[in-house]
Amino acid sequence: MKQTQPLLIVTGPTASGKSELAVFLARKLQGEVINIDSMQIYDRISIGSARISEDQMQGVRHHLFGYLEPGMSSNVSEYCELADQAIKDCFNRRVQPIFAGGTSMYITALLHGLADMPEANKQLRSALEKLPSDTLYEKLKKIDPVSASRLHVNDRLRIIRALEISMTSGKPASDVHNSHSFSGLRYRALILVLCHDRTVLYERINNRSNRMVETGIIDETEMLLNEYGAEAPPLKALGYAQTLKYIRGDITKEELIESIAMYTRRFAKRQMTFWRNEPCKRDWLTIEPDDNEGCRECEGFEVFALRASKLLSLCRSYFKNVGSNVGVLYLDAARLMDQSALNM
């Protein structure tokens, strides 16, 4: 870890308002936004990935959005290399890097580096991809029950990768990950986790799911299918996988909206489980700001209500701190956004 200026990471569950807060902070802190969402790295798919629009960027420069063709597989190692370049570019120009997104694996890898993994085995992966999700999950439970316990049965991409690592290395993927331990630290960081009450977050997710269907995810999915084929990685992801069923006539439009919403709610729950456990696992420091306007329990988190001006002050203060760790602040997102202060 060479740099002294911390990164700023805005994260939390899907539909929590990360992009909006990141743009606000970038405008006020002379910063630029760097994507840390594994779907928004893909080009040509803005609706299903909920990518921020040019108008919503408000003139703030954004990095690592849409750099990968939809027919290509994502690679966390490649992502980290590109993120390192973007960080260096920002620091060289005395600009604050502000990461926005909710892909937990990318966040941990960026901060702590990656374990040495066996290279992709195309023949094995091809064979695994032909199996149904239930069969894959049962196979993983036998080979690596620890990894299986962390994944949902429909999370095909990660299940297949865990099986590939386990079957290629000869030991469970969880053991391979644990041998790395993520004990080193590549960057200091202040992580802002946006927290909503479950009913509020689920309503936001439901509204977003309806918007996606009404504004064009069906057309995007048909484009992916026609131009890149059914094996295109985005088509296995949340939203597109459900839309494929609609295109094939398996579900109605109303069922499509509810299906996207249901799977997204489940995904958001897993994201918050990650943020409940990860700081302790990585020895990150939980921040309890003195100058707050209330602390309350929210879905198992102690969240703090801060006005936008107080949040900016806390960020600036943290940037001057020369400590060598990662700080995590759980924010009362509804209180922060209800102030309409993000437009100031």
C-alpha cells in the first residue's frame, strides 16, 4: 500500500441510491466516479444494469462504465488492473476517486488483492454450463459445502466458478480463498454503506423493476440474444435471465416484473448479509461519528443520520487521517436523501 489518500467507496444494496450520492460527493469533493459494479462494466446494456444516465452524471467524469463487450466474460483481475490505473490517474490530477457500486467481490479484491486461482478451464466450464442449476448446486454442496452455503441456487456464474476452482485445484474453492486470507491492504478507504428499512428498500426495488420492463429491458435482452447468443454472460444475470423467460413465452409481462423484483429483493438481502459480516472478517473499522443527528437500528445495523454537510465534513476529515485501515460508516439513507440536500 503506497498511497496515503484514501479511496471513497459508496456502496450498499441494489436500488439504494449509490449513484446519486456518489455524484453529489464528486461535485463537492473535487472527485470523479469509478464504477465498481460487475454488470455496469458491460457496454450496450444500460437499462438492465441500472446504469447512471449522462444527465444524472451532472458533468462529473465517470470511469469503467461499459468497457467490456457483452459477449465477453468479466474478470475481476482485469477489473482491478483497470481500477488501479483509474486511481493513479485521479491521484496524479489531484482528483478524489469515488467508487460507486455494490459488487462485493470487486470491493474486497480491490482493497486486499486476489488469491492465486487456477486458470479458467474452458472444457470443464462448458460441461458445467450444460447442467441445470439444481444439479450444479448439489454438486457444489458435496465438493465445497462452505461455498455452497454462501451462494443461492440460482447464482449460476459463481457456482460454476467455485466448481471449476474446486475441480481444477483438487481442493475446495473456499479453502483456496481462505489460504489468501486477504490480510494485506492495497488501499486505505472510507466505505459509506447506504441502509434503508426493508419495506422502503423493497418498494424502491419494486419500482425499479417495473421501470426496467417499461423502459426497455425486453429490447435489450432481445439485442443480446440476437447479437451475442444465449450464452452471453449478461443473459445469465439478474433481470436478463428473467426476461429471457418472457421472450420464450414462459411467463407474462406482469409475472416478469414480479420475478425481477423477487430475485432482486433476494439479492439485496444477500448484499446486506455481506455488509453485516465483511468488516469483522477483514478487520475494517466501524465508524461512529460524534457529530450525528441520531443513531438507530436498521435491519441489524446501527445506522447514523447525517446531513449532507456533515457527511462532507466527515469525508474531508477522514482524508486527512494518515491511518492505514478501512473505515466503514453505515448511513441512514432515507434520512440523508429526504433532506433533498444532494441537490445543493
